[in-house]
Amino acid sequence: MRNYFYCALVGLYGILFIAPQIIHAQSCPSFTHKTTITGIRDSLPDGWFVFGLSGQTGLNYCKTRSGTPTIINNTNTDQISDVDISDDGLWILYLNKQSTAYLIKPDGTGKTPISLGSGITYAQFHHHYSPAEIVYIADQGRVYRVGYHFGVLGNAMFDSTKVIVDFRTDTTKDSTDLSAVMVNYSQFSICKNEFVCTLQIPIPPDTMNPPLGIPPLGTDDRTSYVTIPNQGAGIARGKNIYKYLTTDYSAWYGCGITVSNDGARVLANSNAFGGTSGCVPNQLLNPPMDHKGFYVTCFMYDTMPSIPRDSVVLSTRYGININWCPTQYRIGTYRQLGFTAWSFSNNNDWVVGEQEGTNAPLKGVWIVNIPANTWTLAYTASSTVLAPAMFLPEMSSVEQGVRTSHFSDVPLRSNVIKVPGVSSRITLEPSVYRCDLYSLSGKHLWTYSRADASKRSSVEIPRFLRKNNAVVVDYITKAR
């Protein structure tokens, strides 16, 4: 409830700008930004971003405000196909050749291979979810999760792979969702129980309008909101897809999708969303404006009322921002010039993406401040940028203090307590199978787990941890 009521308030603010090349009678929402501000790189927030380059090897690391990229140690021979940054900025997850996943620290240490099988197309941290997980796509019908934690010696230990989204064996779908599959050309994004992606959904032949081009006949590609049941612990199926209220089954498309740091906001290329209103830069306008900006909405949960697709973007209740790119780049098709591969930073106001296309004058990494619609070219590349991701240490939307474990928040629940650092033992009650110790600044110190959680037991804290003034203990039960 907090997410979309909050978004309704956000949607009331903004400044209306009119683009001279498109004239429509319909007035645009107040959060439509057709006028852009050209940003200056040294005025960006302090932070860093990482990315791959098409046709080149190595994971590139670069400061936001100045400097040129350097290849992170121990990645020189890797061909980067996807990148993500942990919530605390301590770790990077990346794919090599869409086959092998690795964890690595920004300084190149701690490189750890993750066995996820073959055919991996996208992988991300399960942001702000505990226990820590990596989520990935290995086939079009399912999305998988694998949990992990770090042992006393700092070695990574991985759990067995489980399904988190399943559209292949689902018998709960209504007719318009039957046999829905994940579309692999588009990225996905996940935070807590909020999962966003592009779904290719079969449509009734007697209601089909002529597709716009790419999807197979009789299918509809659309940006989709999927709610993971049980606060992210369950398996999402067709009934968990947000249902748009529509009779328009022409292709809508969907790409450049990313969910915000707190799960409340979703950003995507507009493609066909927004209709012919002239408010949203999309492929339905004349001339077409596909990939010439993006829209931001609330996350649409499966329990929310069905409304038309364009209303999700244009309404003041669910829409948050409509951002157009700088005027000089509003030319050509999306294959000729466009922006995509958007990724929210750890702050909801800042997003990173890349400019690409056969006619793109400045391929490279772009950083956008969403509320002000300030577009800053942070790095010019000679080839297409792949999967940029950004971290801003001083601007995290996560509560400061005791805030992070490995890649996920320390849950602020009754089972998280402070204990004196000089204590030698902690007690695990029945049903508690694991505990994690953190410093008061949020640094992970130690993990203890047990297979049998049926009895109460006492655990000795290692001596090297007793020098701390205090530690935080996060008790994890089977119910979580």
C-alpha cells in the first residue's frame, strides 16, 4: 500500500514543458519533462559505475565525476554481458559470455565463480531481500534463485537452485496469459517482491491487431509487473502478473526496464506506452520517438485494480515521471539512435544508461537525474556500452547506520538485536537455523548456520569478534 499511495503524491509535482515538434490538443501530466538540462560531469554526485564494451574484454570501472575507465583486476579476459552492484556497493555481479557468473569486489579481489549452469542471459542480486540471493534467467519460461552466504573464512557458500518465477508449468493463468514466456532480449530487475521484465504473451487471434514488427504473429510483448508471493519468498505465476485493462493487443514492446532501490518505482523505455498523447516519447508518434527517453511509474502489484496501459503512465495516481532525452538526439529510429539499458542507482533520483545506434554521435554512458531531467555524458565509448550499473555511496536511499548485510538489508525486525561485543555466546531458539553478526556500521562479521533447528542451542562467538564494542545479530528462521 505504501508504494502506490506514495507514488500518487509524487505524481502531483513536476513542470510542464512543450516540445515544438509534436502538437497535440491533450495536455500532458505535470510530471512530463520535455525540456532537458545538460549536465556537467564534475557536478555529478560522487560515486562510480561499471560496464562492459561490445567486442572488448574486461569489466570497466570509472568514477562518476572525473577520470577514464580502468579494467578491474582479474576480469581482463572476460566478455561482459550483464552487470549488477550489491546494495552496499561492496560487490559486483557480472556474467562472462552469458555463461559464467562471478562475484568480485570493485578492487578486483574476492573473485568467486557461481555455478548457475549454461545459457544464462541475465543475472542480478535479489535487492533488499534476506537471506541473500542471486536471481537469473536460464530459459524463457522460468527465473531461478540461488541463496548464498559467506563462511567464517570469507569463502562463499551457495545453496541449491530454486525457481522464483514459473510460467512454464503454470495452470493458474487466465486465457490471455496462457504460455507466457520471458523475452530474453530485454533485461529484468528485482527488489524484494517486485519483479519487472518484458513478457511475450499469446493473444486471442480474433482480437489481434497487426503487430508492429518484431514479435511473432499472435503475441504481445509488454513491460510487465510481477509480484513475488510471500514477500519475495514464493514462486510467481501467471496470476501474479499485473493485468492491464485493454482490448488493444497490438505489440507494446518493453525494454530498458529497471526497478528502484526501494522497489516502489519502475523505469522503462516507453516503446508504445503512452499512446498518441504526445506526452511520452514513443514509437507511435510522427516522427517516432522510441528510445528517446523513458517513463517512471509506481510498481503495479497483482492486487491493484486493472487500468489501461497508457493510464499507468499518464495518470497522476500511478505515473511519476516522463523524461525526454536532449532535443539533438530525438532523431531516427531506435536502431539508429536511442538510449537504453537503464539501471537505477542506489538512489531513486539517479539512473544510468547508454546511448547506442548506427547514427549515435556519442556512444557511451549517460547519467540522468530524473526529477530535474538533467542528462550528463559521463563517458564516451568507441563501441556499444553493455549493462552499465552505478553506485553513489553518499546518496543511498537505504537507511544509514546498521543497514546492510551481504547484498541485502539487515531486516529491522524483532529478531535483530544488539549484544555486547565482549559476549562470548549467543542463544539460538528453536526454528532459528542461522544467525549473522554485523558491526554497528553494517559490516558483515560472521555467519553461523545449523541443519537441525528443532532445539535451543548456545553458540560461541569467535574470539576475534569480541574486540567490538557491540555487534548486531540477525536471527533467521525457517518462516523467512
